[in-house]
Amino acid sequence: MGIIRLLDTATTNKIAAGEVVSDPASVVKELMENSLDAGGTRINVEINGGGTASIKVSDNGCGIAPDDMEKAFIRHATSKIKGFDDLDNVATMGFRGEALASIAAVSKVSLTSRAKGNYEGFRLTVEAGIPGKPQSVGCAEGTTVEVVDLFYNVPARRKFLKSPGRETAAANEVVTRLTLGSPHAAVKLKNSGRTIFETYGRGLISAISSVLGRDTAEHLIPVEKHFKEWSIYGFVSSPFYTRSSRRFQYFYVNSRWVANRNFRYVLDHAYRTLVPKGRYPIAVLFLETAGPFIDVNVDPTKNTIRIKDEKTVLDLIIDSVRNSLLDNRENKRIYTPAPAVLTKSSNKNNSFFQTSISTELLPETNTSRKQGYDAGKPVEDTTGSGGNLPVHTHEDSNKYTAGIEEDTGSPFKVLAQLAGMYILYEKDKDLYIVDQHAAHERIRYESIKKRKLIEARQLVIPQTITLSPSQAALLEQLEENMARAGFQFEHFGGNFIVLREIPVELSSSSTEAVFLELLELTDSNLGSVKNLEEAFLMSLACKTAVKAGQILTIDEMENIVEELSLCQNPLTCPHGRPTTICLSEGMLLKEFKRI
């Protein structure tokens, strides 16, 4: 007897659903794409409980006739293509006919629709892939799909979902991509009843302003060019208005958002020499071509496409962006704060400023040390890089040297600061090199972790900050952590917050940039740590630690070395990078051929 068997329909549907429906964000994507394909110009998206409780997408599109309602839930049934030849000229977001069938196989679905020209609407419910019969209801023209209890019948899939906040953030990002890619449509996004953003179908710059913020829209440069079979249009940000990640870069091919690393690489190339390392421009760029030059039938998610002669497209992106940047080079307003670097103070006991060490936030020690810290003054920016700074030796500061040598109980001797980044000190005839940022990051991390609250100060003028939808979702989870870290804020409707208090370590001039980068860092750190609180602590320690390029006095370097030695894990920063390397006396003797 053979061992090969045909699987039943319910099993095959659940297996196939795994290719299309991997998480709540993928459900939102498929439903919103259906609304756009139906010609919807007003689309509402509501997400509750991270998307597993319910997802509701409604539109004013063409609607579905009652005779087609049951067919819509049959796998590979679609109105968007008729045969194989149509795949060469796909003009819709979807075309595979798998979305509704896949969603219905792992959830409870309610479909309510009224086709244009009809006076009566109908509702169809589907549970675990089994449809009922359409029932007559009163409703507006268009379609509403509500998905409840996602993965209720696939517990293994539900077990591997992220937290509700993280799933909401991912779903918000999907809505953001589709909204920016369809600026003609008015879209409203809600999370648990709270409006995250609303666009009005008034064009691309209006959509960018509503979704990414008015400040972002005011710093964009238009891009437009035609070459061979391709054309490009959209906006990129000024070189002086950048972000710490590539999250705010959106690329579309024939209005379809695509994940293409090469596009991001050539965008970086276009900005080469214009932005500092670790900073990335904002971009919303559309590439248009005829159907035969692309293949969208590559993977079930339709996020990846093949491009015929991709080099032509990459060259077009570089040339068009570079030309736009050159044409707008007179725009020199700088909004991205430079790295904080200290100026030399005339008072040795008053020379370490706000983003550096505050002794109030460091663990107490029994070792006597110089008090070279003042957390009550703002950082002065004097240079953007410490890579070319000279070595600062203790011979340059004789007034400090005597004090250090007389300091009873001090087991080491600070020698110099190298390149504005490294502390050199001698101990037991060995030479130690300390990465000042990594070391102080470890000190700050352990100090913050021990404290329940961080001292805050009130802003004289509260700051209004615009968040992206994914940042808004992340901030909901971080409110308690932010409060303990000294940030006090209020929601101001939509994706706006009003910041009223900040940690004493931060300068008022860089509050918004640090706040947003703290969210981005926390999000990126989640990939390497177990929980959200740990990711936040790592990010806060990083943002409040001394920076590479900050010139330190001997007192300040000595305090960093002492505090680092008292840490529970002094050898690495919270991200696992080494804080210190040692060149032993024996190694030096060997290198200089003395032994």
C-alpha cells in the first residue's frame, strides 16, 4: 500500500495561508491593496489588539456583487487577470487570487459590500474557510472586511507572533507604505480607536506631510527625470535633514512598494560626501515603466520584483537625485544636530557638560577623585568629528598631573586622550586603551538600571514632535519607560505629542532629534535583546553617553576609568563591543625586541 496521500482542503488552505498571511501586517496589506484595486478613494483602517483581536478595512470602491461574494473566498479566484498573458501587464496591486482565501482559513471574516449602482448591500461571514450565505443588509457603496481572532485555529502560528505593540507597529508601517504609494486616496488609520494619521487625497506632498510630518515635507527636494523606458519622480530630503536609519526611504515601481537593497545603496551613493556616516536621507521615489520590463510574479507577498536591465534604473536614480541636489544646493538650513563636542573651559572643575557624565547619575565609590563635572550647562558644538584631533597628553595639563600623582589609592595614571575617542592610561606597567563612548555607555547603562527614576527638568517652551505611525505604536509601549527616564509628554491628537520634561543630561536644543533617535535605536535594539525595556535602557545609555570627538580633561578621563572598574561587566558596552584593550609590558618589550 502506498504512503502518499492527498491532503484535505482545510489542511491545504492553512498551509497555503502561511505563504501569504504570516502576521497581522500581511493581512492589513492584502485587504488595503484590495481596496485600492477596487478604486477606493476613501479607505479606513482600524487595528485592535495588535491585529489579532480585529482588523477592519473599509473603502468606497466598486464593491462586490452578491453572486461574487462566495467566489471571492475560493483560492485563485480573481477579477484582476483573465489568463497567463495578463501577467506581463499587471496593473493592480494583487492578481493571485489568494488573499481572502488565505485570511479566511486562519480567522473569522465578515465581508460587507454594496456594488456601485445597487440599492442593497450584502454580508457574508466565513469561519475557518467555510463560508455562509450572503445576507441582505443596509450599507454604503463600497466594501468592508473585518477579520477577527486571527490565527485562532493555528495556535502554533499565534505563539510566534511578537507583542501586540510590535505587531501594531508593523501593520502601521504597511499602511504608511501603501498610503504614500497612493496619494490620490484619502486614508485614515486608527489603533485601538485612536487616530494615528489621516490623509486627504490631495497629492504626494500632502500625504507625506500627514504621514511623516509637516517638518519633513518642508525639507524635501523634488526629483523628476525620464530615461529610455523609465521615468522617476518624487521627493528626497536635503542633505542637512537626515535620519539615523533607512526606515524613511520608500521606493515604488508602478506604484507598488518594493523591497530592493540596490535602490537604497545607490541612494546612499548619490548623497556620498554630502551626509555624515550613519545618517540617511528621507526619500519617497516612484519609478514608472511599461509592464514587459518588470516581473511582479516573484513571491506571494509581491514585495519583490525582477527588473529587466536593472543597471539602467540604478543609474537613473543616482543621476536624478544628484541633479536635484545640485539644483537645490542653496538650501543650507541645517536641522540635523552635529555630534556634541566639548569646548575647553577656563575652569577645570566646570568643564564637563550636559550630555556627558553627571556624578549624580553614577554609582558612588570610596576612591577619592576630582570633581570635574557640571550637569547644569548645555553642550557647545565645536566640531563634528574627533578623527583628526591631536593627542591630548598630561604634559599639556601639568596642573592636573600633580594632583593625580598625589591621589592616594589611585591604582592607575591617565596619560592622554587619543583622536578625541580613546583614553590612554598606565597601570602596573601595562598600557590600557579605553573607548570613551563604549566605556561611558556601560557606566550609564548600569547606573540607569539601578535607579528607579532619572531626574528630569521642565522645558520652558514645550516641544511638539511628529511621529511616524510605527513610532507612535512603539511609544505606546514605552510610555512607562520614558517616564522613568525623565521624558514627560502628552498625546496631542493624531501622530503628534507635546514634550514637557526631559532628562537633565539632555540639551534643549537637541531634544526632538534625541527623542526620535531614541525610538529608532530602541526599535533596532529589539533584534538583539529579549525585551522592550532592555532595548530602551541600551538606547538611553547610548544617547546620554559621551561621544567620540568630545575633548576630555584628565579629571574626566580619570573618573571614566574609575567608574568603569566598578561596573559589574566592565569589559564590553551593552551592545557587546569591547571597552578596553591592554598592551602588556611583556608585549611591548617583545615588540621593541628587548626580550
